[in-house]
Amino acid sequence: MIKFVFLDAEFNQTSEPRVNPVCLCWDGEQAWHHKELGERIATKARMEALRDAGHVFVSFSVESEARYFHALGLDPREFQWICLYLEWRQLLNHNADLMYGDHLSGRVTQFSGAPDYSLAGALFRLLKVKVDTDRKAEMRKLIISNPAEFSEEHKREILEYCASDVTHLKALFAAMIKKYQTKFPKEYLDSGKLHEHMLLRGQYAARTSIMVDLGYPLDVDSTRNFSDSVSRMLHECMSDINDQFPDIVPFRWDIKKSLFIMNTKPIRQWIAQQPMADTWDLTDGGATGKKKELSLSVDVWTKFFDFKHNYPRGNFGAQMVRYFKLKQSLNGFMPRKEGAKTKSFWDSVGSDGRVRPYFGIYGAQSGRSQPSATGFIPLKAAWIRSLIQARPGRAIAGVDYSSQEFLLSALASQDEAMLKAYESGDVYLAFAKQIGIAPKDATKASHKFERDLCKSTILGLSYLMSKVGLARKLTNDTGKEHTENEAQALVDLFDATYPYLQGYREEIATRYESDRYLQLPCGWCMFGDNPNMRSVSNMPIQGWGSSIMRKAVEFAQDAGLDVIYTLHDAIYIEYDSGKYAAIDKLCEAMDRAFRFYVPDNRKARANCRLEADTWSLDYPDVDDTIKTPKGMEVLRQKVHVDGRSIDDYKRFKQYFSLSRASENDLL
């Protein structure tokens, strides 16, 4: 018989290396910890006793409770956890029964609204319990205020509030199990796999809490200067684009606000004159029934002008994407104005100069993490990542899987041509040779254009891009106009070269329609109400990669490494500068994790290449390459600058050392 402990914690100082415990409630018991060292010690012993007796700890947000345990001196990784927030996200993952209908946040349909992922949202949807969210917000505000002492009245209110969250957890957990029973086959439920997979998700939430508490290091002074220069950077970008396009003038000066704003009318007139105008997305008009207009959202611009690092001057679409992406990257860096509800980047920065972001684990349908970009610099423009910097004596290293999804697709489909392409060391050049546009003795240097063409094709088709989208991508990436017929020819060559991959994708679609769900090796599931078959076909490979990343974090942490964050297919650690054996340990963890979910009969071909870089203030000013004790080649830098963003870095680094910029400087 499995024994459960249902619990909830309240704390503050979330940007610090250890949160400040306020109180903990569990199964009818409670403990007040604010300024009470003796109570903290007693609760620590109580939690250890429950753990040793084999209890599973159930909370709505394990990441939060795990940080609380860490602050009490407990290692949360030593406990068994079930996170109801992650289970709620799992149950909502393309499950129309729960996604659509009445939510606490309002009516959700296939075409509007979003499910409420909060505890209050789950209680309303599953138990019809309506929580007073205004009261919750009021209590959270009180707790976060962190006075030297809480009054007896406030202490009583906080304990009651904390206990009230625990009250419904057991019933909520039971309701979730019932929903799972309607979705999964009896064999899966009877096997105990559901419980095992819940524990796996809960364990990763606990491991994430360790990453959050560590935080990633920041060059605080440079970031302050940069943050103070946000308005200036946007102003200069908009002014430059106006200079490039005097006949359009996409930004106009607002006298009242003393800043540039978007000049929407001439921008829409320009779009209307372009060949893609007929397929350009429109605004929905909103609830007021306004006239639908050509959308100016960044998603639409990037659909037609998919530029990432270089934005050709004189190309209006590229320059608008440049503006939108700069604005996105700068979002959150300006200090939050008093009374504003949106968070600032600085809300995530602790007094130790380290950033503790929200990682958004299992945030995507594939199980990938979706961190909040506000406090997560690695999701910003590549040149902004140079602000991530360890103190002297310490270094950061990142190791990523090279062409991971290509190899996973090859292993899943058992496509021999794909496997050989990967084993050649350069999948893009190998594809160019396989389809005959490059000779067998071609190199990256001798046939750069052909390789770039094949790279764009492979990356586009990995997301099942159509000939329309691929033609745009090829044109944007290569700088040479490509027609839809030319794009289709490449699609046909790809399909003919890797026929088993196409069969695998068809098999996925058939299985999804038959079983009404897809499940990853780690247990994460997408249920059967996703109408987008392109999305469905992408899920198993992307999800397999996310399963591997979580397992790699587990192995790396257990090897004693300080994992500070993950990004797409890469893991980043902090270590003592010069002690490159830490990079070898990370490589070993990632190599082991990659093979973990590979079937035994395919492990021999599961050799995913790893690429590494490292940076530290202790390293030379000039970039060089070093070898680790086990022979891994690693790019070494003093400041981390992605090679693709060098021009941007040179352009913007002046703002890292500028004195405080004044809004008046813009006039």
C-alpha cells in the first residue's frame, strides 16, 4: 500500500539561493518557520522520518516545495514526489474533455481562450471547487512582503491559507487518477507504470529546484548599464530603419510620449503590395467586432521573413523582423514600474548576482521545457548571452547534442541512409552528396552553398515544412530566390533519399488516430485531440529529445556537477576554471543519457556527437580551442559570444559599459 503525504508550503525571497521558509502544512499538521529555527529543525526531522517510512510526497508544485525542503537543509532529490501541476498539464495536453469548456479563467473553445493551469483552475475544472483568487493574491502579497515579524493575526491567516490549499489535494489527486483511467489502456494502468511515470516527473521537478537555487551567474554591472540603455537601443533601431525606408517611414515620433511608435498604415500598405499579401494573416477583430486587418505580429513577419542573425539592409521584411526580435529580447530588462503587474528581469536576480528563472518544465506538448523569457537570458538574442558570466575562479561550460533530432529520427525509423549521413560527420554535406548536387569529395569549404541549401532543407523538413514555407526559408537563408517548384523538388529528393523516415511518420499518424494518444519513453503523453498532424508527427522525436535531456540532468547532478540550466539540446554547468575534467563528466552523463531510451538492438548506432564550449574571466582574451583530459575539443572564450552573433555583439557591447542612459538623451 502506497502511503502519501499531501503538503503545501509558503515562503518568500524566491530570487535568493535559499528561499525564506514561512510555514508548511501537511495532512492536518502545520509548522510555523518564519524566524523559528527550532521549528525548522523539528520539521526537518519529521520529513526525514516520513521519507524513511516510504511515503510519497504530493503537492501541487513540487518545484516550490522542493525549494522549501532545500531551505530546511533537506536534499529534495532524496524524496519521492508527485507534482499535481505537472499531472494537470499532462491531462490537458490535447485532451478535449478537459481543455475545452468552463474554466476558472473563462470559457475555452478550440478557437479561443486557454486552460487555467493554476491550482485554483484545476480545482474548479475537476472538483467544481471555486477558490477565492483575490484572497489568494492578497495572502501571497502579505507573505512576499516578508516583514521582520508577522502579527499573530497574520500568522493565523497565513497558516489557514496554507492549510486550505492542502485540504483539496487528496481529492484532486483522486480526480486526476480517474481521468487517467478513461484515457489509458488497462494494461498500462495495471502495470504500475502510471505511478512510476508520475514519480519520474516529480523527481525532475525536484531536480529543477536544485538548478533554480543554484541560479546562473550574471555580469551585474554590465547588465545594469544594458538595462538602462533599452530605450536608447530601440530608438536607434527604429531611427535607422526609418532612414533605410524614407518612402515608408515605419515609425513615427509621438510628441506626447516622446518616443517612436509603429506607423501601422504605411506598413500595411507595403504588405498589401507584396506577392504574399493574399496569404498574410489577418487580425481577428476582437470581441468588439473591429474590421480585420493585416496582422503585424512578430509570428506573421517571421513566417515570411525567417531571419535570425543577419538582417539584410534594404530588405524591409528583414528589418522589421530585426526590430521585433530586438524588442522581444529587450522585453523585461527595464525596471518594473511601481504598480505594474508584469514581471521585470530584475525580479529574478538575487542579492548574490545570480538569476533564478522559471524553467517551465514540461511546458510544451512534447514535454520540452518552456522557460519564461523574462528571466531567462539564454532565450534572448545570442549577443545578450554574453552577460552570463561567472566570477573569477569559476567557469561555465555548455555541451550540446549535434544534430540530435536527425539521429533520433534515423534510429526511430531505422533509415540506413540517414544513419550513414549522420555517421559521415556532417549530415548536411552528406545529404548534398546523396542527392547529387555535390560530388563525393566535396567539403564544407568547397561546396558551402550546396551545404547551406541542404541544411535549410533538412531543418525545414524536420518540422514537415511545406513547399511554400521551404521556398521562403531557402530564399531567406541563402539569399538566392527559390521558387515553390524548386522547393518541392528538394522535398521529393528528401523523401526519396530517406524513405523509411516517411514510413515512420505515417506509422505515427496511424497509431495516434488508432490509440488516441502518443507516449514518450519517459511516460509523458499527448492525448488524441490534436488536429494538426504536422504537430503530431513532430512530437515523438522532439519529445524523445526532451526525455534524454531530463535523464542527462539527472546523471550530471548525480555525478556532482553544478547544472545551472538547459537550453534546447544543451546542458550548462558551472565549475572551477581550468578543471576541464568537469566537462568530461558532463559529456559522459549526456552520452549515457542519449542511449538510455534507445532500444538494445539500436544502441550500437546511437553515437550522438557532442560539441562543447566554455568561458571564464580567467581565460585568454583571444578565443582558442583546448582539449579536456579525455580529449574532448572545447572552444574556450573569455566572454561567451556565439559566432553567428559577433556583428551584433560588436554593435551592442557599447551599452554594457555606458554610464546610466537618460530618457532625455533620446531627444
